[in-house]
Amino acid sequence: MDFLSFALDLIAAETGMSRTTLAPLERKIRHSQGGDRHYIASVAAIEQSERSTRVVTLSASGVSSAEIAERIGVTRRRVNQILAAQGSAAP
């Protein structure tokens, strides 16, 4: 079983759908993406992305980097690194 089959089986089970209902979707995905190697982000990568988004959003709202660091639970230096990578600057 490949990952797509696993994912569609899980979706079918969680939604109560028949697995055969998802066959046309599976075919479309396999047609457009089949044979390629794909990346699945880890939970840590998703959390890091969400944290970076919160940092940028708070900074854009005028919150200082020290306050952002305290709210999010990272260092002020990390806040400034995230903002620098995004091309933003803390107030």
C-alpha cells in the first residue's frame, strides 16, 4: 500500500464514505502526481510555520519583539530572526 491509498482509506473511514466513492479522486491524483516523490511535512515543521506566521502577524499589529517573544514562548533573538527572514521588522 502506498501513502495515497493509506490517506484515502483513512479519509473514507473518518467520513464514513465508501472507499469506492474516492476512486475517481484517487485516479486524478495518480494521473497528475503519480511517480513523483513527495514531501510530507512533520508536525514540528507545521508548528514552526504557524509560529512564524503568528510572529509576523503580531509584529504587523505593532507588538514589540520582546512582547511577541513572551507571548509565543521564544527568545527575542528568534523573533528577530523570523522577522528578518520574512523581510519584516519589529517595532
